[in-house]
Amino acid sequence: MAKKTLNVALVGAQFMGKAHSNAWRKVGMFFDLPVKPVMKVLCGKFPEELEVAERYGWDETSLNWKEVVNRPDIDIVDICTPNFLHPPIAIAAAKAGKHVMCEKPLANTMKDAEAMLAAVKKAGVKHMCGFSYRFAPAVATIKQMIAKGELGRIFHFRAAYQQDWIVDPDFPMVWRLKKKHTGSGALGDIGAHITDLCQYLIGDVSEVSAAMQTFIKKRAITESDTGISGKSGEKRTKKMGIVDVDDAAVFLARIKGSDALATFEATRFATGRRNFNSIEIYGSEGSVLWNQEDMNVFQYFNRNDPGHVQGFRRVHATDGGHPYADAWWPTGHIIGYEHLFVHEIYDYLSNINKKKAPYSTFEDAVSCQRVLAAVEKSASSRKWEKVK
């Protein structure tokens, strides 16, 4: 029997659009799905950015997302635009009865994030927010270990997401450095990921104490502010723009219903760190350490090992038996960053006809956004702030 097909429209053709396009194209090749996705339309703002559509695997292109989300032949809308465009696209798609996927953070403000959640719930459509690091085999394994009590009582969660792509003061203004487009800087962009990992793995954040900093407050304006690299050949003007988002955010947190302490650092000024997304979890029976720059492995300490052989062991998380691993290559043949998005879409499509969603939903995204809002409030008040 032929599988039911679901037509997909992807809005946004830049960095995340490329990652998602690859995932839509590969997911059916490696995973057995209950439905068949069809890459129908790639939407963008400029004609030149849509020149990749055929290469990425899309049937057609459009410069009008409003028209596309209302097309009767579209079933899923996948949003990979700058943050400020997430709410209008998601809400319009939900009202049109489309299933919705959206990159993180969900929105620039709590009001918009809650409106997006209300829209998908009212429409009864399946919704997912792209917290892609949940879908690393190592992270999924750590989730299972914690659920089984293998780490015991959790004392500490430590997370640091460190990058260095804007350390150079000559790096130009891009949309990710403008509050009206992105909501916040390092906090919303990469701090959202480690906040979600904490809430996914050990529990909801209940209160925070935070500090935020902008190290370089003015940058050269270019004729184009798309992308994140600042190396696409765009011509710089003589004008300087004000950077009105954070370059770094650090915060201490308490976990709801627990006495565990959590610490977080999100920065784009960690010189030498390209994409060092790391977590450390310390419990009464064991500990785990993982970072994205070596994503196929994690370090595991088991306190119950005999004393003379105790120590952190290196666990290869793409061996058979680890989540997602059997779909790929033989033991030791590692996977990469792009595979996380394949896993993300696999989970979404595998559960699209089920009531309960095991993946990250808009509810999870709103919960994360509440923490980010409390962090900003705490950084301003210089006091502990509760997550509302």
C-alpha cells in the first residue's frame, strides 16, 4: 500500500533552510516513515537565494509565504526565517490548518510565543520547535540513563555554549545583532539550546540569577545583513550601527522540585570556540559530560565501578543500540551535525498521527522562553527572578 504523502513548504533558504532541506531530502532514505514527505515549495525573500531550490530538492519556489501557507496542497510549513518572522508565519499556517515546524527561539517576546502556542493548539495541528541538540544520539542516550536512575540524584547541571564568530570588532552588523530582528543575542540564539537541554534532561528551571554583557557596541553596517558569517562579500557602508543585544549571558538557576543547581554560559566571545555546546551532569551514582564539537561520544563515570578501575569512560554513542544509530552506518562510522535535523524530522513525521508528541513542541519552546525572559529581567534587576 502506498504511503500517504505530506507536502512540505519551507520558509527561509539560508543556514537553517539548508540544514532542513538536507533533512527533508534524506529522512526517507534512512528511516522507515509512516508517511512520505514531498519537498513542494521553498520560500524566500530574494530571488537569488532561491536559486538553490533545485539543488536542495524542492519542486518549486515562491517569494510569497502568505500565498504558500494558504495553498490547499500544502500540509506542513517549516519555518527557518529570522526570529521576528516566526509569529506571523506560524500563526497564519496554523489558521490555515497546516502542521508547523519552527526554529528556535520561538519568538522575540513572550507575548508572541504564547500567541503562537495558542494558535497551534486552537487549530489542533502538530507543532514542533527545532531544539536540534536533543536529537544527538549521545544526548538521547543520556536522557534514557537519567530516566532509568543510572546517575542517581542529580546535584549539578553545567552548560556552556561558546562561539567566537563576532570577536573581531570589524565583523559587520548582521540581523542576529539587531534586537528588532532577533529579540536577544547569544541568550536567545544559543542560550535557548542549553536551557532546553537542561529542562529536557533534568527538569524545569524555577528561578535565575543572571548577568549579560555587550562587549562591542557599534559595528559597520553593510548593504546586506543576511546570514551569520559576515564573509559573503557584502559591501560595507560608512555608517555604524548600535548593537542592542547581548554578546554573552551567564546565569545560575534552581530546578523546580529539586535542590539541584544549574549554571549556564552563552557567549559569542569565547575565542577559539567554534561551536562548543557542552553539558556536564553530576549525580550521586554517576556523571556524564558531552559537547557538540565531539558529538559522537560522551564521557561517563559510574561510582559503582570497583575503585581500582573507576574513571571516566569514553562511550561511543553511534554504536548499535543507541537512539537513531541503527539507521546510519556500522559501529565507529561517525555521523555529523546535519544528522540531528534528520532525526528531528524523523521523530516529527513518525508521530504526526499520534496524540502524544515525544519531540520538542511549542509548549517546550514557550517554557524555554519564560526562562530567557527571567534571565533578561534578572540581568536588569541584579536580583534572583522567578520563572513565571
